[in-house]
Amino acid sequence: MKMLTQGTQVTQALATLKISNTYADGVEIETVVNTLIPLPLPAEGTDEREDWEYEYIFLHTGTGRSGDAWYTVDVASASVPELRGLVFEFGG
């Protein structure tokens, strides 16, 4: 997996996201996305982290359906250890 670096600092990581898109009508659609994610990962519980999650993770959710939805995004693999195994939830 490729990492983009600036000097010795890693600035992006390649990640595989497994996304569960759950809709109010009971339909659940699973998707998998390979993407580059900017680093560093902001500290958990901060406004910067919430902004980062919506800007770089949430944008991969959804399947074009309308109506209320809930999304769970698992980082299945990543080129940097700090992202591996993270789970992000949106909606609900």
C-alpha cells in the first residue's frame, strides 16, 4: 500500500472502508471503498476530529437512496496503524 509523505511525515494513508448503509425502510446495503485519507488524524472528541470524519469518511457513505439513513464505516485495512480498526458512525 502506498503512503504519501512530506519529508518524514506521512500526509495520507491508503485505506479500505467497509460501509454499512442502513435505511429507514429496513434496506441495508454494504459497500467497500478504497481511498486515500489525509493525515494526521485529529484527537478523538475534538471539533477537529468531527470535522475530519465528515469531510473524509462520511463522504463515502450513501448509495443514492433518499430518506433517513444510518451509516457505519469500519476501516478494514490501512497503510498506517492509527487508522486500522477504527469505526465511524453517522446518523440515527
